[in-house]
Amino acid sequence: MRDIFVQQLLELAKLDRRLLLITGDLGFSVFEKFATACPKQFLNVGVAEQNMTGIATGLALEGRVVFTYSIGNFPTLRCLEQIRNDACYHEANVNVVSIGGGFSYGALGFSHHATEDLAILRALPNMTVVAPGDTWEVSEATKALVQKKGVGFLRLDRASMQRDAEVGETFTLGKARIYRDGTDATLIATGSIVEEAWKAAAVLSTQGIECRVVSMHTLKP
């Protein structure tokens, strides 16, 4: 998911000088192409995530579209006051990107577990919350967040389902996607858990139970 996000953001940044990517001292093996291609649109603020959010808001209020990036809880819960007071209440064009949702960084302990972020950020005003379920949704969600006004939260997992869109399919913030139809039950999931729902539907199908699978990529609105 991370690589797809960076690739898509780079393509957009080359065409739109308003776009700015700020990292909290992460992504050294990922952001080189972005930093080389768009050096004036990339900033590493060091291990200072709260400051990162404040800087992002200031730049956004000057006309930029800013993406902040870090892992797990670091760009979200650690920066909750800055996201709430600075970005949300000013409806700034700040998009918070968290890589490693849920227990992705399980071995590193609870400081790296992102298990409350979706619930907490949904409660903030003027906030859009997106958790893509596959690589296509990551790319489309990135484009959608650039185009919309206000604050966004893009929650990425360390792995994702490799799935392309159906012919003619479009991505709309706030509108779920149907992965497969079924007549017996509906399985609704968000983020990388969509793949587990897909696998469960396949197993149930062998038992004569046909489940619809829905990717609820946007949790707010």
C-alpha cells in the first residue's frame, strides 16, 4: 500500500506544485524518487510529529495541499490535539497518512499498534477517514483526497489485496464498493481486512452459502 501511495502522490505532485509531502524521519527506502523529482515539495521534519502537523497546517493555510506521513499512532494519536485544533477547526488541506494500521507492527508492541485511530479520528470535525482495501483503492483514494477540501486521514496497511477495478468502475469517497454479489449474507469490511472477508466468502461458497463482500473504504462520511 505504501509504495502505491507514494507512486500516485509523485505523479500528482509533478503536475501540481501545491502538493507537499512531509515525513517524520521515515521512508528512506521509499521517498528517494519523490525527493529527487520534487525536492521543493518534500520535507523531513525529524522525529517531531506534533510539529509536523503544525507545519503542515501552516503550509495548508498558505495554499498548499499537504500530506503528513508516519507509522502507526505517530501521525495520529500522538498529534491528536494538533490535528483537532490546528487542522480540523481551520478546515485546512492536511491529509494524515498512517502506515501500519491495526497490528501490522505487532512485534514492536502496543506503542506501534494502531487499534483506536479509526474510532478517534472519526469523531473529529471536518474529517474524512479512508481505509483502502486494495491497491486500486489506495491509488484512487490518494487522488480523491488531493481533490477534496479539508482534512483527511488515509490509513494504510503494510500489505494489501492486489485487485483491479471492474471495467467502468469509479471510486467515490463515502460510497462502498461491492467486491462480489451474494444472496445469503453480506460481509462488510474496511482496510486490509477486506481480503479476509473475500477469503471467507470463498470458503462459504464451497458450502453453498453465497456472501456479498463489500469494501467500506470510507468510514467518514
